[in-house]
Amino acid sequence: MDLTIQQNCPSCGAEIELNEADRLIQCPYCEVNNFMVNRGLLRFVLPDKAPVHIDRREMFYAPYLRFKGNIYYCTGTHLKHRVIDTTQRGVNSSVLPLSLGLRPQAMRISLVTDMVSGSFFRQTVKARTLLEKVSQPTVHDSEKIKASLYSRAYIGESLSCIYLPLYIEDGVLYDAVINKPLAHGGSAESLQKKSDRYHPGWTPHFLATLCPHCGDTLTGEHDSLVLSCCNCHSSWEEKQGGFHPISWQRVVSHHDHMYYLPFWKLEVRSTGVEMNNFADFLRITNQPLVVQPVHEQMVLSFWIPAFKLKPKTFIQLAKNMTVSQRKLPGGEQTMIKGMHPVTLQRTEAVQALKSVMAEAALNKQQLLPLLPGMSFRPLASDLTYLPFFDRGHDFVQEQSGLSLAKSVLRFGRSL
């Protein structure tokens, strides 16, 4: 479930409401678009109901790390996956709640800015520790599958920090959201030693949505990670605080009213398990296809959805599209209507490669133990939009015949 965030428009200052995944900020008042750039963890704060006599400059904020995303792990002869949405305490403390529960989803949270006075507890729990904790197999899986862990990947992940407001009154530490006492005998002096004031680097900054090439307006949807220029037909992604061009193409259809879904086409070489071309991939995964000379001439490419989906659908679509890649023609760089937004970063697509190998393998008992020694070296990447027929409840890919339910695609926008 997405978080609801209150944010001031960076152009006119009006208060607007965003979803957690929003990057293209479209102000309904001044109608100016800005692209939000993260400088690390996005930091939010829960609304407080502290008594009016409590000085906001003397309040404290305890960090909670929130992880949301899909986790894939290969163990034994299985590729397992889970959807995770959790908050965990970011400081070592026995008096603070272990988790924020449903508070972040039930309340309108705000980005931490210089308007939030008070002191912020220093985070003592590393984000990597949280990821390893939440990615552990469930008790049921642990009992069912007692085998080595060969691979683990985090796809579509979102890691942020949510602060719980606190205050001290008469030596009692209170949860400022519900004004409930948490511990007795506390002192502001002892908590100050574990805290810091607001740091300017915590607040995201914004980029004007102008094409760096021609100066026209870049377009996209609220959760787009790649913006497009319809004037010079270029695509741009944010990197290191600026827009950088990316290689892209659209496979042209001879039919009207097609819908185009984006895929990261990743050309790679593998070591550990040597794969130099598409024929090697077919042989190693034991695909029920006759390896032909044309396969030997094809570069090894993985076709990973550039949009979020349920974990099972995501990995199956990536596998099926990769296996069917011979049917996919080249494209051209022309923008048209009906192009789905890119909501999954290229770096996360790279993380999915071992999971795609595991999903594609017919003999998992043979392939999965090889995954720890396997590594991929990217040679090239390309964002490719593939045409899909609209069949009512489903989208059907024109060249391969693969289908995707519209409801699954809509649900992916909230992951």
C-alpha cells in the first residue's frame, strides 16, 4: 500500500498530496511540473498530537526503516518470492515500539524539512541488516525447504525512513502520535547525546522538466522514472542530480490503437557459468527448443519488464519474453500515445538476472547450485517498448503472443 504524503509545491509553495511512488510532481495550482530527486533515504515524519504547551524545539524523532518490495530467493530446487511491506525500529531501544504497524498507511505523513524542529535520533540499525532480516524464509518455508541459499534479489524495492515523534514531560517519554507513555525516568539531556538536528541533505531537490537537448517540456506520469520528449523523441533518466539520455526504441506495429509496455533489454556476458550467446542460454536452461545456427549468432539478452508487477507475474513474464526474444524485431525512436510509464529502474532489472535464470531452468536441481558462482557483465542496455493488443481484460503481445492481465498491470502501479 502506498503512503500518502503532504508536500509543498517547490514552485508556488501550495500544499499538495502525493503518493509514495510519485516522482513527477504536477501541481494543480500553478500547473508547473518538477521531478523529485532523492539524495539518499527519503525521510518522513508522522503527524503528532503533542499538547500545545510542548515546545516543538524540544521534541525528539525516532527513526524507523521501511522496506517495501519483492524478494526472490533460490534455495534447494525452488525459486521462492515474497511481497514485503514492513517498518522496523532503526535504533537499538527496548522502550520504543518494534514497528510502526499500520500508522504510516493510515496517516498522512510529511517529508522531513527544515520546518521540522527538534532532534532526530541517530540511526544505529543498518539498512542492510533490515533487508537480511525481512528476506529470511518464512517459518513454513524453513521447515519445508532445508537447503542452502543460492541467490537472493530485491526487485522493485523502496527503502525509506519514517520518524516517530516523541516528547518528555515530567521525566516520562511519550509517544506523541497517541500521547501514550513509553518509559519513565528519561531525560532530555541523555537523549540529546544520541540525536542530531535536521540536516539539509535530507530534503530532496527538484529538477525542471525541460528537455536538455531541445528545451521542450519532458512528459511522463506521476510515477515515471523515465521522462520523454515528444519534440526530439528522446528519453531521459535522472542520474547524479541531472537528466541523462538513455538508449531506447519502440517496436513498430502495423495495427492501430496498440498499447506499448517497456522492457529493459540487457545484453550481458556471464562468467562462472559461461554463456556467450543465446544458444548457450537455451542449452544451460534446458529449454525444449532445438538450438539452431541462428541462435549461435544472437547476443545473450535478457528482457526484463521495466514496470512493477506481482513477483510471480514479473519473473514469469521476464522468463517468457527472454525465451521468445527471437520473435521480437528491431524498432525505431518515435514517440506515440499509449506508452506505459517506466517504474522499475535499470539497476533493479540487473538484479533480477539470476532469478530469471532460475525461473527458466527446467532442471533446477542442476542449475541453482551454480548461481553463487555466476556473475553477469553488462555489455549494453536498451529500453524497448513492445506493442500489445487490447483484448478487453488482457494485453496480448503482438509478436510473441504472451498475455498480461490488465488488473495485474494496474495493481503493479501500487507496489
